[in-house]
Amino acid sequence: MSETELFPGHVARLGVIPLDDLVSRAGLELLQGVIEGRYPAPNIAARLNFALVDVSAGKAVFRGLPQEAHLNPLGLVHGGWAATLLDSALGCAVHTLLEGGEAYTTAEFKVNFIRPVTPRTGEVVCEGRVLHRGRTLAVSEATLKDANGKLLAFGTETCSIFPAANLLRR
């Protein structure tokens, strides 16, 4: 499988984590494997030019580079780009706390846009942290900041946690 440059300095294979590993390995181990290249990065990372760069228990950090391909008709980066980056950090923060055999999906997502993002914004950092992890629900929060630490957007998310065996790929 060939590698793709997600944005300058971040190269990865693209694909999905094998289902056998999803149902047997802890979430933190899987996401560390994505960063280390043992597992592929998701396909969306290449299309939206972002990458998972750091994880620890209850935390996930992404970096992204807004580009002209992400512009809306007004010449600003579409809010969906920032929202997708936030959703990724929010969900992956929850993923770090999953045990083998558990999976998650977004149940609710809220985003607040503070400043416009343009290609001139440059590289951004999105950090997600888990606020609460229960048996079937987890809640996380994330910030999206520019290189100077200015807040661009923030969000919160509730994730449903369920048995990974329910993930049937056909």
C-alpha cells in the first residue's frame, strides 16, 4: 500500500484498521499504531489534510493545514472542515479509553466557531480531552487553535459506546 502526504511533514498509508484488531485491542494501542504507521490513517485525512499526531489516555491531538480546496463560496475555509477536525479529536479522545472489544460512535456534537479560518491561517492544532467516560456514554471537549494559540473554534461531543462485534463490514 502506498503512502500519501496528508500535509507537509505528515505521510501515512490510508485505509481502515482490521476488524480483528478493532475487536481485540485497546483503543489507545490502536491509535498509537496509527501514529507509528502500524495501522493506516483514515482516508478522510488525505482529503482534508489533517493527521493524528499524539494520543494518551483521554487525549487526542490532531494537526491540520487548511487549503484552497477547503474553501466555501466566500473564500473562507468551510465550517465543515473545522467541524470534522474537532469531531476527529473529540472521538479519538474517547477511543483512547476503550478496552478491547469496545467501539464508539458520535451521538451528539456541538461546535462554536470563534474566528474564520483561511489558507493563510496556516497549520492548526486540535486537542480533544475526555470529560467523562461511563459504561455506554462518554463526553469530550476539544479546541482548535492556530500556531499562535488563538482559539478558532471549540466543541463538545457525546459518544455512544457499544460492543465492537456490532461493527459488521460487508
